[in-house]
Amino acid sequence: MNRRYCLTLDLKDDRELIAEYRQQHQSVWPDVVTSIRSSGIAAMEIYLLGTRLFMIIEVDETFSFERKEALDRENPRVQEWERLMCTYQKPLPQAKPGEKWLLMERICSI
């Protein structure tokens, strides 16, 4: 059975940057998609409201955040994508230095 995680992050409050970010995600680089799948992420969705991003990932039994981070560190193309995304993204106030997407706590399931 797949596990699901929800994460959140903000974008910089700039209409043009937000439009560019949306456009970038209409054609995510194939190398980045391959890396995402290789890490054990079976499905990923990102939602936007204003400047707030909300990501849902469904992962298989091979996935761990530590493994994903290690794979990303070793992949120059993913690192290039992440540097590009940093031009649009704004860490949340509670993020530690270097953190971007923060794991959300599920508080209700009906």
C-alpha cells in the first residue's frame, strides 16, 4: 500500500514569478521526472492558492526522505532544477536554514 505525504512551501509574492513557476511546472524537465519516479514517488500533485503551495506525494515502500535527498544531491540536473525553483520559492518562517518544502501534520482523517 502506498503512503501519502503532504508538504507546503510559499512562493515569492510576485505575479510574474508565480506565472513563470506555473509555466515551469507545465513541462517539468524529463530528467527531474525520472529522478522523482526513481526515488519511489508514484504520484505527485502540487496545488497553488495565492503564494502558498501544497504538494501531495504518494510513495512506494522504497521511498524515504533521506534516500530522496541523497539521490537529489548526486544528480546535477536535479540540482540545476532546484536552483531554478529557488528563484521562485520562499521558505516558510518556521523552516530551518536550507529547508524548503515542509512536511505537514495530518490532523483529521474521516
